[in-house]
Amino acid sequence: MSYKILVINPGSTSTKIGVYEDETQLFEKTLRHPTEEISKYASIVDQKDFRKQVILDVLKENHFDISELDVVVGRGGLLKPIPGGTYTVSDELLHDLYIGKQGQHASNLGGILAREIGDSVNIPSYIVDPVVVDEMDDVARLSGVPELPRISIFHALNQKAVAKRYAKEQGVPYSSLRLIIAHMGGGVSVGAHAGGRVIDVNNTLDGDGPFSPERSGGVPSGPLVKLCFSGKYTEKEIYKKICGNGGMNAYMGTNDMRTIEDDAFKNGDEKAKAVVDAFCYQVSKEIGAMSAVLSGKVDQIILTGGIAYGKPITDMIKERVGFISGITIYPGEDELLALAQGALCVLNGEEEAKVY
């Protein structure tokens, strides 16, 4: 039996939707929301009806009848920390998306929209592997400052999807593998996977770990404290230095890694080359740290995310960490397919839907 799946992935100024029959994409569309339209709404949740109507209108225009769907899947938002998996959009989960349990973000609308559209045609609604997936070992939580425990916020959807893809290609259960997965996009997350869990990972949202196109990565603590109390910056401005204007943005004035790569490797820009070298160094160093988390027993390192399309960068990382294990590259992040696959695991009886 095949299943028809509607997938919804809301972003700050767009909503990506897809219709799948099992893993075959029938339709995909990125619905752009102009700033002047979005700015009419006081909060993200207030955008719900507007975004829902745009989705329904586009589906109708393209001759997709929602009554023929079997399930609706939304991108998970900033919920309380939960283990990875596919979750039914229950009343409690819906409530926490509305209030923004760990903050307001457009992704919170994913589960809300999935539930409303699913309820309208009496079919189930799910979310899959939200960014708040937390499976860390307790030992990984201690930071050295009791008031500042390490927390897990990362590219859970793509990390879990590529881990399962690798396991499937090897013909073994994901739970049997010990993997290090480096997702390299606007932020960088490097996770240690063992026993089907991500037992340690850097907090990508707050800029922890390696620096990236938009995030500072871990920075020297003492100088950061002095900067905070220098009187030169507001709290908001400091945070923007860490998350948004950090990393490549700070050094190169752009977050476009393709441009920076071209400058470094084709145009002979020495500064660009030095910054890219440092980026690869930091990602490699974090991979090395995660190999220690796994006691050196690593089945495979996986490089993924948009930056993994850049062969010079992946080659530089491979040169540094190839001694640890074999390396597989899955460039990009197919979030819509990953969401559809999460629902299929439940519909096909491979996994049970989790309760929030």
C-alpha cells in the first residue's frame, strides 16, 4: 500500500511544502512571504491562518485534493527537550508550539498547520526530529559552570535522516552503528551517534562548536565577558555577534560559502583561504573530539549540509580526520523528504509514533 503525504516546513519568510507518494515527490513549492505581509502580524502564531490559506490555495491550484491525503507532517519547533523520532501532534504538543516552550520560531507553525489541515480531513498529523531533540549522555551536560549546562539544539532532522540512510545502504540497523555526523550549513553541528542516539552534540542555535557562515562558534570566555561589560554593546548586539553576524560574516562580510570558496581556491584571496582553512580545522577538531566520545570506535564519519557540496572543503576535512574512520559525503539537506520518511516509518509499522 502506498501513502500520500503532505509535508510543511515553515521558515521566517517562506513556507516549503511537498506532496509525496511514499518517498516519491509529486509536488514541491516554496511559498514566499514578503516582509510587508509578514510584518502585519504581531507574533509568529498570528501568521497561522494566513499561511494555512496560502498552502490550501496552492494545493488546489495544482489539483491536489487534501481529502486524498493519508497524513500531514510538519517541521517540529522549539518544544521541550525530547528524544528523536516521529511524534503525533497531540493537544499537549500543540499547546507547547503555541506558547513557544523554548522560544518563538517559524518552525513552531509546522506542527500547528499539520494538525489543523489533518483534522480538517480526519487524518493523523506528525512532527519529526525537531531541533530540540535531546538524547545526550548525562556526562555531556556538565559545562564547568552549574548554571550553564550544555544543551542539545542541532540539525536533528538531517543528522538522523543521513544516519538512517547510511545504515540502510550498509544493510544494518542504525542502532548498531557508531557514527560522527558533521552538518555544515548556516550553522555547524557535529554529533556523536551510538545506539540510535545522539549522545553528544554542540548547541548550534547559540553558536557553540565550530564557527560557521553565520555563527561565531565557541569563543574565549574571559574576553567575551569583558566585551559584554564594556558598555559598547547591548545584549542583543552581543548575541548577534555570536549568532547571525559571527563566523564567515564577521571575517568576510558574507555568509555565502560558494563565493568565499571561489575567492579562496580560484581567485587567490589569501584572507579567504586563511578563514576557510580555520573553518576546516575547527570542524575537524570537533570531529576528533567526538571520536573521543565514542572511545575511538567509529564506524563512519558523515559530512552533510550545503557546505558539503564544496569538494575543496571536504577534501581538507578528510585529510585531517581520515585516520579515524571511513568518510561518506551526503551533500545538502532534503528536509521535505526527511519529514516524509519519518511519517512513512510509522505508517509502514517500522516505528511507533511517539507521545510528547
